[in-house]
Amino acid sequence: MVRSTQRAVPRAQVSTAEMRSAFGPELEFDKPMAPLTSFRTGGTAAWFLPVRSAEAAAGAVQQARRMGLEFFLLGGGSNLLVADRGYGGLIIKMDVRGLARVDEATIECGAGEDLTALVTYAQENGLAGLEFAAGIWGTVGGAIYGNAGAYGGEIGEVVTAVTLVDREGKVMTVDRAYCGFGYRDSALKRSHEIVVSARFRLQPGDPAEIGRRVREILASRAQKHPDRLTAGCFFKNIPDPREPYGKLPAGRLLEEAGAKGLAVGGARVFERHANIIVNAGGATAADIAALAALMKEKVRERFGIELQEEVIRLGEF
């Protein structure tokens, strides 16, 4: 998910006819964003445009810049909290699809594919190395942008090349080093470049064994994660070489700080995992934000640690 850095042109200064002429018939107005996020809450976007190719994404970015529009790239919406007042800019929905085996150990995948689809494709083709991603919500593009990971693995470890659209609307293909992957982070968060597709270098393996590992991880996730409206873990774990996988779980700190049982409006902390906020029914984005602030405060007071959010906020809170 990528946000432009320019200031938004007020919607009142751009007519419907101008926007339709600039972006074509697929452009939508006042698009409800709640159905497009895993929290199922938040307001509307002033404009919404799906793009299905690198060329379409580049054209949308170029046009938005020419018109001085603020824009935001939307992936699967699994790690996004949209403000109740909505977003006054243009949402560009990256919907580039496609999965292909390039050679004996390489897969190419469109940024709009679900990460689950990539994991399944790798398993079916007897390619190991993506099992850690089983059950992680969201799209491949979003996973690269945030260097998604779990169970000791990260997407940045298996990426070899990424096709991007930069802030000027130029299409380019870069290597792993260019992406500057870090813990739940990448340089793309600061360069504001858009992921179009990527290649992954994996290891040949036995499909049955890969499937066994995938099922094992899915079963572990099912015990910890809800099937309700949530973005998964809300806060990043804390780097600590003494801990398994080199991370101190934020959930452990939150549980010891007494976060379980906390609730604000329709938002509450999941009863089986203290680092997960769920929309228990009718939660607003403000409810979720207020609950997150309360959770951070408890950890700060107990441990002197400032938790960092994984979830991206869009709009004014």
C-alpha cells in the first residue's frame, strides 16, 4: 500500500467530468471502503480506480500527479484502517493478476494475487520456501511492501526481482537489494513506489511435505487468530536476538500488561491473542484507534516500551 506525498487538491475543485475524462469509465465516486478492508469499517474514498497492468498503474499515477491529486495504492486491505470520515484522494486498486513458473525454481506473480494463492501455487509445483506465509492475509504486493513474515520467514528472503511504478509513473524492475527489506519494512514505504509484480526464488521440494508444513502452520494460526473482522497482529514485535526468531512478541508484552479484555465501543482485544484487535460488531475506526492507543499506553507504563503499529492508517483520525 503506497501513499502519495503531495497535498490533496480539494475535491470541490475537480469536477466529475474532469475526473471521468482523466481516468476513464472504471473510475468510481464515493467508494465505500469498509467492504474492502478486513476490519470492515471506515468511510468512503472520494475516487476509486482499479488497475490491471503496469501500464494502467503508471498512467493512473502520471494523471494523478498532473492533476495534483493525493493518491493511495490499495492492495488486499488486510492491514489498513480507514478513518470514519473517509479519504479525500484517489484510491488506485492494484489488481494485476497471474501466476507462472519461470524456471525450475522461480515463480512470477502479479501484485494483486492473494498471498494464499502464491503459497498454494508453490506447493502444487513442488517449490518450498513460502510455507511461513500460509494464512497471512492480503495481497502479494502488500506483503512485499511490508515485508510480511511469520514463523521465522519473511517475504523479502525469497524475492529476487520486483517490477515497480515510481512516483513519476515510470515502470522499472529492480532487485532484492533495491527494496531495502527490514523487519516488517521495506524502502518502498519511503520511496512510495508501487509493486506491480515480483519473482520468487524457491527450493525444489516434495509437494506432500510442503503441504504438511502448510497445514501445520495453518493449524497453529487457527488456534491463535480469529476468523472475525481483524487486521491480524496490530503491533510489530520487538527485535531481540535472545528470543525465538529474534523477536520479542508484542502479544506477550500486551498480555502481561493486562490488555486482554480491553474494549472501546465495538472494538475489543481478541481473547486468545493480546496483539489482535477485532471488530466485535459495529466498531468504528475511531473505536479501533482509541483501543490501540490504550494498549500502547499499558505497555509503555509497564515496560517503558513504545509499540509500533503494523496497521496503516488512511485519512484523518
